[in-house]
Amino acid sequence: MPTYSLYLQGEIFEFSLLQFDETWRVYAYPAISLTCTASNPPMALMGSESYTGTLRVALSNNCTYGQNTHHCQGDGHGGYVASHPKGYGGLLNKHASAMVYGGDVQYDFSKGSSAALNFKWKVKQLNSLNGAEVVSPLMLTMPHQRDVLDSTFNGAVGNNAAIHKSIHGTQQLAVGDVWPMIIDLPDIAWHAPRKVLDASMLQAIKEAVITDLKWELPWNYQTGTGDPYNAGKMLAKMANIALVGEAVGIPLKKMTRFLDGLASGLEYWINGTSRNTLVYDESWGGVVSCGCKYAYPPPRCLNSGPPNDCPALNGDPVGNGFDFGNGAYNDHHFHYGYLTYAAAGLAHFRPSWSSKWGPAVLSLVRDIANPNGNDKYFPKFRHMDWYAGHSWAGGVAMAYLNGRNQESVSEAFNAWYGVSLWGRAIGDNKIRDTGRLLAAIEARGAHTYWQIPSIPNDIYPTTFAKHHTAGIIWSNLIQYQTWFGMLQWEVQGIQTLPVTPASELLLNASWTRVAAETFESTCSGTCNTDGWITFLCMLKAVNNKEEGWKCAENLPSTVYSGQAAGGNGNSRSNTLYWIATRP
């Protein structure tokens, strides 16, 4: 194929990519000389000489030739903005000189039931030296942001025209240095917001609690000889059982031994004596697991541990597989969210415990939800992507072509619920409200991008929306699967667990109805034996309490055992209590 070259000079360039159905604009500050070279397959824009300045690139139309079925639906492709005489291209030209190079997230809890959340963009005026007009940046809003923008915000332009349609939904224009938003804060604390009114259900829950108070951690986890994820799930389960017991009137003295077991199991992880030790990593600033080369019997780690024998910290594919990638910062908010919930529950019953172990628990909270940008030991909000409206779970093990990812949005929500409970337990309103805000953001992300209650859907094409649930969301990809399998019940289950009193803010009726139908139609084999069926019963109860109760009342105790991959963080007490407290 021949090669074609074209010499160009100026400040604004536009080029189209036929094979991708896209048109792009390049803005140069100051002007630049370029050579455009096209052959098959590569295309290149190359500087004709050395250049010092700023180049900005903007997608001006992703339906240039009408070939992309998804992007070309409706008006979501940048072709027209009614309120501007020169259309979207005219808006790009006007605002291109306002370059956003960063931003701050600011929030205020003075209203109590809601938070004032501001995105304050850092803007550089690229042509201000030439005496040009100072303009505000032109940005694109995402679906989850638009209905919480404060009514005082007047930056929407183009009659709310959808400029681009991406895998994360349509994007609309906004102009402004600050985006003010109002976020309603969840206020569910230790128990469900309703009491158990049915006498027979209440009696069944009490009996379940008395039985569950005899439950013990598996032998290896009693000494921290396991992974922090499953340890966290089971310790959180213990705290939850005690909280359910409190809610239904079980005397605290009957829970003393059980809480002793919770304290012992939890302290192994936070006092540095667990066989799989948690250590501080100076390179990235965080708490990571050393890793355990597990052997049995008796339960032990074949490696000697820190400082020189930590298989999870080797930085190779094998090491990155230990503990679900904890050593490479994978899923930290899942792991430490469970541990924080467990610590909060214990501190709720034993305030003196938090006086001794509070600083250690705070290290876990700072690892995943640190609000302090000046903290020299932990980064600010490691997981939360404030613009995307949800967390990312992927760590630093490798750079994926499709960007960052998160599978279980429900476990992310649980992490922030746990943080809020820790704040309540120790009387720290800042920690409490930080957790409440993070939980509110995560729930909005779940409702917008993970849960698909109806078809047609504003975010996804029908071919994907028919699944009703997103399994893994990436920066550039949406998948209907999990990291551990591709079965439908696996997707529904991982986007449900764990179920706590706060879950009713996450599991709304419209989505749970269709999710339970898919879950039930495919739940067999290990779905039953590994305890995932417990979450099916809880989903069903959202829309039909009696049906959920019937599903759960005769489940065998094995579905809640420490060996049940799905149900090991759940209990009969919690399952029945959730169902009985549905409206």
C-alpha cells in the first residue's frame, strides 16, 4: 500500500478514522507544524521540528460515518448542540484553552442527612498570555452525576444534549470550575430499621442465634493461618451474629464466650501475631499480607514470614495470586472492610477493646478510606474513584489493557458501611460520615452501572442488559462473569454478598426481582453446597418475605460452614433476621 503525507501548520487540526467511525480534534498552544502520514494500517501525526508547548486531543464525534451501532443510537455522538451556533465543534474551540490538570474533592457534612460534595477542577489557561478570554473548562458528566448536581449549578449546556455514548452511558456537557452536588447519606447503624413483628419468626431467629453462638472459626483461622479475605468474612459473620442477638433480645452475658472468640480471632490479624502476618509496605504506603504457604495437619505456614520470607510480596505471578492479590493491593477494601466491620461490632459491645486496639484498626481504615491527603503513610482514598462514582478493586500487580476493574460492588459498599460503623463505635463523627458518604457514592454506582432492572436500559445495549447484572466493570470493558467463574448464579451472588442491615440501601426491589429470577433458575450444585443459595433466599425476601422465609428455613447448616465459599460469611441468624425485617 502507498504511503501518503500531508504537511500541516496551525493551532487546530481535525482528522477522522474511518475504521473506528471517529473524528478527533487536536489543539496546539502555541501553533505547531505537523506531518500527517497515512498508510495501511498505521496513521501518524508527527512534529516537523522540536516543539515546546501543550497539545490537547478531543473526540469530537464517535459516529462520523454512522457505522457504530451502539454509539450512533439517538443523538449521543457529538454531532449537534442546538444552543451553540457552531455546534459541539464550536464549543470545543471556545473552551479548549481551559485545560484541567487535576482536581480536589471537597465535602461538608454540616447538613447531617446529606453531604455537600464539590468537584473543584484545577484549570490552566493555555492562551492567557495572549490576552485571550479566560474561559471555564468544558467537561462531560456521567449518568450517576447529573441528578445530584445542585440546583444552583448553571453549567449545563446544549439543552442537556448527549454528546458521546460510551460503555458507561451517555455523557452530557458541563461548563464550570466547580461541580456542586448534594448526596443523601445513609443512616442505618447496627440493626435493621424495623423490628421483627412476627412472633414465630422472632422465636426462630432467637433459636438460630443460640445455635450460632456455638460457632467457632475453623482451626487454622483461629491463629491467623489463612487469608485475610476469608478471615474477614468469618470474623464479620461473628460480629453480625452478636448484633442480631442484641436486636432480638439475647442477653449480653450469653454472648460473652462468643465475643471472646471474636476478639481472639481478630486480634491475631491486628497485633502482628497471625501466621499470615499483615505488614506495612513503604513503597506504596499500605498494609499488605505476607502470604502463607499453607500445610495441614496441623495448620501451619511453611514460610518463616517477615521480613525475608513473604511469598505474597515477591512481585511475580505466583506471589500476586496469594491472598487474592492482597500483597499487590488487590481488593483491600473487601478484605479490610470485613475486618473493620468485625472490629466495629466488637467495639460496640466492648468499648474498652477499642481503647486498646483502636490505632491498629485505624491503620486498616486509613489503608482503604483515608481522607487525609497529607498522611505520609497512606494515600488519600486508595480505592474510590470520585468521578467514576464507584471504587476500583484492581491493585498494582499488572497494567491491564482495559484499565482498572471492580467485581463485587456489594463488598465495596460493605467496606464503607464498616468504616461508618467503626466511627459510630468509637464516637468519631468524621470517620462515621466519611464511611456514610463513600457508601452513598458506591450505592449510586451500583444502581447505575451494576444493577440493570429493566430493558431497554439507558446505559447498556439490550444484548447485555438482558443479563440484568454486570459482573466485572473495567475502565474500557463490561463483563458478565466473575473472576472465579462464568455461571449466572455466580454473578448474582457476588453482587449481593454480604447482606447486612445496610444492604436495603443497595438491594432495591426492582433489581432484586429480576436478579432473584436469574439466580434461582441457575442455582444448582455448588451454588447450593457452597452456601450461595442463602443469598438467593435473601434476595427473594426483598419482594416477598414469606417466599424468602420458606426458601431459608430448611437450609442445612453446612451452607454456613467455614468451608462454604459463599456462605462462610453468612449465618442462619443473619439470613432469618434479614428476611423477617423486610417491609
